[in-house]
Amino acid sequence: MAYSEKVVEHYENPRNVGTMNKADPEVGTGLVGAPACGDVMKLQIQVSENGIIEDAKFKTFGCGSAIASSSLVTEWVKGKTLDEAATIRNSEIAEHLALPPVKIHCSVLAEDAIKAAVADYRTKNTDAKPEAAE
Amino acid sequence: MEQTLKPLAGQSEQSGSDEEGRPVVPCWSCQGPVGEGSLFCSTCKAVQPPGQLDHFARFGLPAEYDLESAVLDRHYFDCQRMLHPDRFAMRTPKERALSQQQSVCVNEAYETLKDPLKRADYLVHLRGAGVLPEGCTLVNDQELLTESMELREALADAESLEDVDALDQRATDDIRYCIDALSDVFRTDDLEGACRLTTRLKYLRKLSEECRHHRAKMDKRE
């Protein structure tokens, strides 16, 4: 099965590959996996004091669609608020990348990853700043 | 693989009709009683439809994780010998079709049971039906994911064949550990533990596979 042009483009030129310091309180980390294919995806966000995502990085070991999905999400979330980032749906990712039905789970993985990263950031920052979580 | 199997003289004639508590159904051909899942009718010797049997029952084996591969092989080769197309060349089209259906089911059961990972996955679903509706498709085990990520990163960074070999060796050791541990958890019917280990095994297999790819790439470069 052929990948769409957009998937190939992200696969060949992945955006924002890298790792942030997990221990940094400004960083939220989402680590998710799809055991059926042995994929593992890490998505990290760096959040400013006013709750804006300033930077995002990912590292994915998986198929082209999983790499493209996570690469795309790092592009999308930059400049967004945490709430906005958490509303990204896998259907939007799948549509943008023209993923075939058998690869929809890759977009689900990317949605789970960004949600997990947002949740991780919030958990980390609830203790320090209770009002910031609201 | 070494051929440990000898044709079991005499047994092949009976094994289709041994009835160990299996429900008895009428033979499609002679209407005589047949144990469900038997390959052949004991009365008229007609091949029977495969029916709905789990993979273990298909070979008359208990649904347990511990399985001696030589025993499985023997059951499998017995079945395939009895279902060999040559034996049905002179039979009716219906019998030829049924023998092929049987053969497909027997192959599927064998492919699933002989592989420790597929067997674990299958047994979790078999025992966990209704208990764990998601089966093992979800991973929220952060420890496992962190380990998998670290190992895959280490492989991506590996520069020498020694590095790759060391990772592959670790995968091999951990795979062996998982298979042993699976045997324990299935014995105590700890399905959650079985799910965890099955998932870990999947990731380790993937790591091992990627090690091989990595090595092949390195070999090509040299």
C-alpha cells in the first residue's frame, strides 16, 4: 500500500525530532505505545507560564504513518494553549495525512500522546500552582 | 529441526474417534455418532466438518500455556497425514472439500500454538473472553514503554556491531525470561500478569527484529 504524499513528506523530513528534559517542570511528556505493531511514541511539550505551548518534540519508533502523525502533531500544537492542544482529534490527523483505514490507529496513538503530554504537564504543575490547573 | 516423530502405527486409525467427554453429533454421511471435532467418523470413516473448536481442542490438548513442541508437532503431523490430499483423490467432492477445510483449521491452530507469543496472546483471549474486553491492545504500562523507548533509542544510536549484538542478546535473554514467566502466570490464572508479559514479549520481539535489520544495514555498509 502506498503512503500519501503528506505522510512521505513528514517521514522524509520529520519536524521537531528530539528529546526534552523530562524532569523539567515546564515540560510535559506523553509516552504511548501500540503493542500490535511494537510501536512506541514519545511526545513532549514545553509550556510557558501563561499556558502556551512554546515548543514540541517527538521521537517515534514505528511505521511511516506513526512518525508522520506525531510529526504533524508537534507542528500543530506549537503556539496553542493546553486546552486547545488537548482537543486535537485523531480524525483530523488521519484526514490531513489521508491515512488509510488500516493506519487509523497511528493517528489515535498521536492523539493519545498529546493528551498524555498535556496531562503530565498538568499533574506536574498542580502541586506547585493549584490555581494554574483550572 | 530434528525429526523426532515416527508414524504412530495403529493410532491414526483411532484418533479420529476417541471420545473423551466431547459432545456426540451425527455423522453427515452415515448419521452414526461422532465426537465433535473428530476428523473422521468411526463408523463410515468419512471426514467430518471442522466445527467450532479452539486451537487446543483441535489437537485434543488441554488449554494450557505449557506445551511440549514435540507433542504438538506429533499431533499436527498426524492430522496432516490423515488429511493429505492424496488420500482424498478418489473421494467425493464433498469429502475433498471437508478435508481441505479441516486442513486449513489444523494449520491455523498449529501456527498459533507453536509460537510462544501467539500462543500467549491466544490463551489470554481464550481465558479472558468477557473478562478483559480490550485484551492486550492497550498499553498504559509506563515502565514497559520507558524501557522500550530506551532500548530502541540505544539501537538507533548503536554504532558498532558489538553494540547491536549486545542489545540483541538482551532482547533474547528477556524474551526467554518472559516465556518462563508466562508459564507461571498462566498456571495461576493471573490474566493481568499474562497480558503484561505478552505485551512485553511483543516489544522484545520487535526489538530483536529491528536489531537484525540494523545489523543487515551495517553489513551492507561495510
